[in-house]
Amino acid sequence: MKSFSLIVLCFVSLLGTSALAQTEFYPKNTFDIRLLFGKSSGTSFCDLNGNTKFELLDKSLDIEQPKRNYIFEYLAYESGLRVEYAPKENLVLFSEIPIVYHSLNQRADTTIYRIKDTVNMTYDTLKYKKQIGDYTLLQPSYFSIGARYKIYSKLAYVAVTGELRIPPGFHNGIQNDPGYEFLSDGAFEIHTGIILGVTFEKSWLESSFSYHLRGEELVDYLQVHTEFGLSNVPGAKIGVRLDYLQSMGNFNSAVEFDPRKTTLQENALKAGFLFNWFLTDNFYIDFSFGVNLLGKNTLNSSGFVTGIGVRF
């Protein structure tokens, strides 16, 4: 029974990075079409020192006003389409467009004073969380075109991959886009990488190393992906994965994390699991879950992706 590619939900700049389960190459003239649906959320972040924080300083207040911290809740819902085509047995062309609905709610400590005695003018205080920000954004994350090419394949295999990601908008500047008070229209990205793996009778082990060249203020990063999986049941696969993202810039001048803004630079270690199952020779379903374990200047998020696909 055939196995298949799985797009895993990654949480760098939210739903923006795809990772493949065990890399595959198809018979000549094969199509693989997949619809995906996912959700992720986060209520904390890792600061520039790698410490987990749940509150941020509200910098929108005037200097005369007392300082206050706020908490936040970030949610993202994704749907998308990925199409792959094999013009040759050792070459796969692919294209992908994920569409994401982002929402952010911010609440701050607020104190109100209630008069208890109008004669003596005594009062008490009531503290509560007041909403100070509510933002939403619906847009494609990017449109991508790419290819992967198999160099060697026996018990072990080696492949190279490349991908161009085109943003939904073309304003030059991530932090100063007047059309976006929440997140941004992104930037051009070019991903290049190498894939190394080995296949056993009922399992596989694979690692990939990719460099992400990013435009505008976005800092380049290196991603290392490792996964191990089992395929004891015909047509089904289950696996675990680790992803490490290493920023290629110096954090001494990094822009601090702000849930309203696109993160320009971060380190992150992510873990997750995946499950794939071919219902027939052509139709399949899949599910994956991932969570941030630690990092620097990054959102602590968790989420899942489920997909349905057809191969012919």
C-alpha cells in the first residue's frame, strides 16, 4: 500500500511553514491533491532570554499613565490546498496555498473605585481584566511553487528540495505597513534543503536541513527536521518528529516579541506526532499535532492539522 506526504502544521509566524512526513517520489505522471484544515493557539511566549512569559507591558499608554501589563490569546484557523505532480519518477513539482484566519484578544488589569459611603466618602476597589485589543485577519499566508529531486535511493535515500513562497501583498516593510494594524502581508522567501533518510522493513528515519532566505526585515533561519515512524499496519503510518529553528541573526538587536506583529527573528524547538492512513489505494486521511517546547522570542503555541487527499 502506498504511503503519502503529510503537511505538518508548524508555528513559526504561526501557520507559515510546511514540513513533509517521509519524503516520497511517485510513478511518472502521478498527481497528489490534498485539502487541509487546522487550528493553533497560544497564550504565552519565550522572551529574548528564553524565559516563558504570560504577560507583556502595554506600550500604548502615554508616559503620564501608570504602567500596566496585559495578557493575550492568539487563535488561528487554517484551510489550504496542496498539489503535487511527478513528471518523472525522481522529480516532484508542488504548489501550496494556505488560507488562515488569525485572531488576537488582549486584556489588561484594570481597577475601578466604588463608593461605599457617600457621607464619609469611603470606597473599595475592584480589579478585573478589561479587553484592550481585539484583532482579526483573514488572508492567504503565501502561494508557493517548488520541487524536490531524488539523487540516490536504495536502503538509504538522498534528495534535494527548493521552494519559492510569494506573499499575499507587496508592501516593502513588515513593521511599518499602514494597511496592517495586526500582523503583515509577509515577504518573499526562498527555501533550499537536503533530505537524508533510511527505510527499514516497517519503519523509517529521516532528517532534513533547510535554509530559509527571507526578504524585507525578516531574518533568515536554518531549520533541522527529524522524524521516526512505524508502518506495522498495511496502509497506515504513525510517527514522531522534532523541528529546530535557528535564527541566523544576532539577537542583540532583535525586535522583541509582540503578538500584534509578525515575528522577525526567533529560535524554537518543536515536537509532535503524525498519523496517516490510506482508506483505499487512492484516498487517504491524516492527522498531526505539534507543540512548542522552548525557544527565544517566539510564541508558545500548540495545534493540529487534519487532511484528506487523493492520489491518481
